[in-house]
Amino acid sequence: MKKGMIIAIDGPAGVGKSTVCKLLAKHLGYAYLDTGAMYRAMAWSAIAENLNLDDESEIARRLELLPLRFTIENGALSIFYKEKRLDDELRQPEISVRASHISQLKCVRDYLTRCQRQLGERGGIVAEGRDMTTVVFPDAPVRVYLTADLKARTERRFLEYRNKGIAADRAGLEAQIKARDEADEQRALAPLRATPGVRVVDTSHMNISEVVTQLMVLIPLETAEKDASIRG
């Protein structure tokens, strides 16, 4: 990973942030930081450690003792629980629901915000999450809020699960995404929203390539040209 700026991208569940940000990071030669995976890993490991997700005092007490490790390897976030690398198990629908719940705890958000800022210290990252532009990297030179209507987001998440062999139905996914939206938007701590100075991009009727192209337009020209020349 080469030195560069931080590109912070927010947006609701199912909007396609992960796919878009991976491609954007690859295009620029940057690292991809999937902060949502960090919350899912926190929920997964808390369950593995038999913690009560409804007991904030227990979570706060055990938080930094969880055998979790976050690192950037080969241009992407790697997450380990003890010696086990966590990957597809973090994408299970149940873990996404639990992650939404645990992400509302201040102790969890504070801890992971510190971890995310440490991972971003060297720059050259595309950071994707639900408070990247407002809390974690509010001074990032490029801040974008990706959005799409509920129908489009449900279909994208359904196809993602189907391609990974995860059983899901559209009606159930739509209900989950809608509930996740409400929880994220109404939480008292770091609610999901687009703030002044953040560019909003509606991807409802755009394919992945079109979204990446739109994001490249928002990146300072001299940076895009420099990164493209180094990559070439």
C-alpha cells in the first residue's frame, strides 16, 4: 500500500458499499478498510466468548480482552479471532443483526473508532462504514454518502447472499434492511446520516462500474492521475 489520502464512504445496508469500495481501492492502489466487518467481528467474537450482548457493562469489561486482531494485509483488512481468520462467517444474516445491536454501545464504538483511526494513520485507504464521514474520518479530503432505494438494496443483498450460498428470502431481507435503517438512523450515538460537506450519490439506477466512475470524478484530479500513473 502506498502513501495517499483517506477516502471515507458512508451509506446504509445493502447499498453496495463493499463492492464499490473494493474496486475503487484497487483502481487507486489503496487499501480497502471494511469497518462494518469490524463490528460484525465484534459481535461474532462476543457470541463465541458467551458474552451477553444486552449487558453493556459486561461488554465494556471484556471488550479489550477479546482475542481479536485487526490488520491491513495485501491491501485489505484482515481480522483474526485467536489464530482463526474470520471471513464469510461474518456475512451471515444473524451476525449482521447482532452487529447492528452491538454497534449502538458507546464502549464498542469508541474502541473500534480508535482501531480504525490507527489502521488509517498511514493514509492510502478507502474506508467504508456507517460513520466514516461523520465520526471516524470527518476531515478526510473525500467524503461520500452512497444511498439507494430499499428495493434496489434488497435485491443487491439477496444476490450477494445467493452468490455466497447463504440462504435468504427477499421479503425477510427487506424487513431486516428496513429495521437496520431505522436503528442506524435513530440511534443516539453516531446516527447514520449525510452531513454538510459530504457528497451524496444515489446508486439506485447505477451499475457498479458507473458508481466507481462517479466516485473517481470526486477525487482530486492530481491524486487520481498520480495514482493511476504509479499503478500503470
